[in-house]
Amino acid sequence: MKRSLLLFLVVLAFFPAVTSGGDSAHTIDAAIAKIGKDARVSVLIKSVTTGEVLYEKDAEAARAPASTMKLATTATALTLLGPKYEHETGVYAVGTLAADGTLKGNLVIKGSGDPSISRRFLVDDSRPLLADWAAELAKKVRVVEGDLVADDRAFERNGFHPDWNPNEAEDWYAAPVSALNLNDNCVDIEVGPGDDGPKVVARPETTAITLDVTAQLTHTKAEHKFACSRDPEGKTYKVSGKVWTKASPQEVNVTVVQPALFFASVLADRLKEAGIKLEGKPRLVQDGEAPVKGAPLLVRRNGLPRTLAVCNKRSQNLYAECLLKTLGHEKGALGSWDEGAKVVEKFLADLKIDPAQVKVRDGSGLSRENRLSAKALATVLEAVAKGNNFQVFDESLSIAGTDGTLEKRLKDLKGATFHGKTGTMHGVSALAGFLELEHGKNGQKELIALVFLVNGTNGASLAREAQDEAVRITVRNRGSRP
């Protein structure tokens, strides 16, 4: 009997009992080791259903979160503003509007930070953006004796964050932020081959900009390379390089400089096309002008869920920044980055998250000064999952292997789905979201919050492989079959 017991203990020493957590820890550690010796991680995998921590590594270490910062921003917005919140943009007649449609005064566009007035939502893209607005206004106005004024005072006018790289100011992901935004604050330049040279079309169509095309056609595919840029004032957009004669049209998005003025300028063009005479000019509201009052001639509303979906599923930075400044405007003292950041930080603090694990500089994660720990972000996810708005939030996330920024990742999951958000910038890779197991603990459905932040990546692919492997390992070890 003693000999049998001794033999059993020896065997046990060589083949230790494998628990779900133990095996996960061993294999996830191995996956992390493959990222490289310079990698600094913060990882937390926790069952929202049972409260169990399934894996953690430096979970309280604050890291740059890249675009997973959007999860903190959108969770705060959804909780504090509510799922029924709407951004509203109105066009007002300020002055006397006669029965014959003559406005003795200004036509004012007042914005509240809606980022969604964009070609991305047009059902019929053959009509210029804002053509429907002009058609509606033409039913009431025929002549405007004053100006077309862009009232962007809901937000601070500083549209480009001081932490952002000025060398990226023309790139779509660094579009300036305003209370009046049009077409994601970009000019979409379509470039393709034409009969006598490159065919270039800029949208939204407007006389406010000039196209300077120096690009030439080439019959050699290898020479096909062109660039789109603008001057510092945002008045001239340049297309240079070479365009292959057999190439398909390609669209490049270049930012505008003054979003609110650009909005007014495009609307002015649409008004003219609709037969409305503008005797003044499009301009920005001036300091000291009275707040806009009275009934609007036109109101455009956009619900929060649509903004959340573009922010999280498509990872559109402008939408996150508009939400952050909206939080500052609605829940803070000013529609600014600083005030919005204070609102988000307070929301996280109210969740009992250690302030040392949080630093909010912008809403999108584009600032390299943002900091979140895996524990902080997992706490946010858990709070949303247990709140009243989980479905709205969950529907805004990318579905692994299906859509958004996770479309090409984790296609091989069986018995589970992962809804989440990626984050990528030079030296940073992040993954955060919800893993839902069809048969988790005790064979029941189980919801797991997973956050995997990596700083100091030597190529993002290694970090992504480790993140995806952590998801698979969790499914493999936590999942079960009925």
C-alpha cells in the first residue's frame, strides 16, 4: 500500500494536475514571451459571469492603450448621456423672414458636435452632400440678405490636439474636431485614369477648394504611385505622381483645416444650386454675437448608437473626439479635451479604479500620453456588461472574423464569439472586449472580459498573434461541451 502511494506521488510530480487557470497561465505566458524581451504588457482575463480572474499579468500597470481608449470614452458617453441621446444640428433664420422667402438677416448653422453628417451615410451618393438640406431650406427661403454663419461655439475651436503628430495633420485619422463636422472633416479625392490625363474628382463638391493636378498617366504598372496633399490653409488640394492607365479609381481622404467654415462653404454651394440667393458670405460666428434663439428652419438629429458603432467598429477617431468634447460640454464646464477628459476620469474613478492606472488625454487613443491598465479597462467592460446598456455597447463592437477592425482575426473560434476593439500605433498593440462562451463554467453561457495591452512591440504582428492565442487558449481551457 505504501509503495503504491509513493509511486502515485512520483507520477503526480511529473504530471501535475491541469486546471483551467493553471494551463491558461502557462500557455499564455509562453505566447507573451514570443512578443520579445522589450514588450511591456498588461493583461487581465476575467469572467464577468462568475467574477473569477482567469489570467493576469501586470494587470495594474498603466500602458498606452492606442484605440482601445475608445472603449473608455464610449462607455462613459453611453452611461452618462444615455442611449437616447442625440446630437442636434439646426439651421436658423436670425432676423426677419418675409412671406416671400426673403431673410433680412443671417442664416445660421448651429452645431453640437455631430460627427455623422457624412458621405458614409448617404443612401444616394450621386447627389452632393447637403443637397437635401438645401432642397428643404428652399421651401422656406429664397434670398438671404446677410451671411451664412457657422456657429461652432459648443466646442473649443482648437481642433487639433497638442499631443498629436503635426506631420499627420493631413491624414484622415487626425481630422480636426469641431462642433460642426462635415464628411468626417475630409475632402475625398478620387483619382483614376482619364482620356487625356488623370481623372480627379473631389467630394463634397465645393468651390471653396481648388484642385491642383500635376500627376501624369503612365502605361507602366510599376510606376503607379500618386499622392494627395493640401496647402496649410486648406484651399488648394494637390495630386502629384503617376497614375497607371489601367488602374481602378482610388479614393484618398485629406483633412480640411477649418471644419465649421468648410461646412458653411459647402452648404453655400448647395444653396446656390437650389436657387437660394446668398448676398453675404459663409463665415464663422464671431465673438460677442448673440446666442442663436428661435425655431430652426431645419433640424438634423443623430442618435448616440450610430456614433458609437462608427467609433468602435470602424475605429474612427473623429467620432471618439466628438464624444469626448460632448461629455465636456454636457457634463463638464466646456466642450474641450481637458473637460471631457475630466469627465471620463471621474467616471472611471467612480468605478473604484485607481487613478494611478488612468490618464486621459484624448478620446480616441491617438495621443501617446494616454494610459490605461488592463484592470482599469476590464473594470469598465465589466461595469457596462452589468449595466442597462450592454446590448447597445456590445453591438458597437467589431465581431471577430466578421466585421470592423477584427474582420480578419480569430476566424477559427468554435463555440465562442469575441466582440471587441483593437488598438494599433507604432510600438503599441492592444485588444480588448468580450469573449462569450456557448458552454463555459458549468456548461452554461459565460461572458469573459479580456484586455491585452502591449507596449514596446517589435512589429505588431507578434503582439497580435499573442493576443489571439490568449483568446483561443481561454476558449480551449474554459469552454466545455454539453
